[in-house]
Amino acid sequence: MSDPAAAPPLSPDAVVVAARDQVSAELEGESVILSLADGVYYGLDGVGARIWELLREPRRAAELLDAITAEFDVDAGTAWRDLSGLLADLAARRLVEITPAA
């Protein structure tokens, strides 16, 4: 697995979407994801589950940030740091596809 810290910084204009090689479901407020690439199950709850729900459609990272700061009690700086880390982790596990800004 690649090191998320080695990934280039996420741009607010980058487009992110759930990868095709996964199957996911909502279960009691948690998103359960099966990676078809490695056969491993992953789980996201709380804010992570909400982000996963938003990733069913391609979205700019800035849109995800706006949704999180509007729906949860978090400042934009903290939200961006946590969102960037989560997306890097999901990308390293090939659960999301990130298209850099043009």
C-alpha cells in the first residue's frame, strides 16, 4: 500500500469519487465498504460515513469541505486537515479516485 504522506497535497479543486472496484452499504449509521481489489472490508462512521455518502457522485474537494463545515461543528482548517487525510487514506486503499485540478 502506498504511503498517504507521500501523496501530493490535495487541492480544493480536485475531483473525488468512490472507486468502481468497491461495494458499499449503509448499516446503522456506518458505511461498510468491500474493496474488490483486495477483498478487505472497511468501515466509516460519523463524518467519514457522511463523506462516503457524498462520494457516490464526483465532487470537488471544496464541496466536501463545505458540506462538512455546514453539517458538523468544526472549523474549516480542522475539517480540511481531516478531510485531506481521510481522502489520502482512501486513495491509498484504492477506494476513491482523485482527479487533480486542471
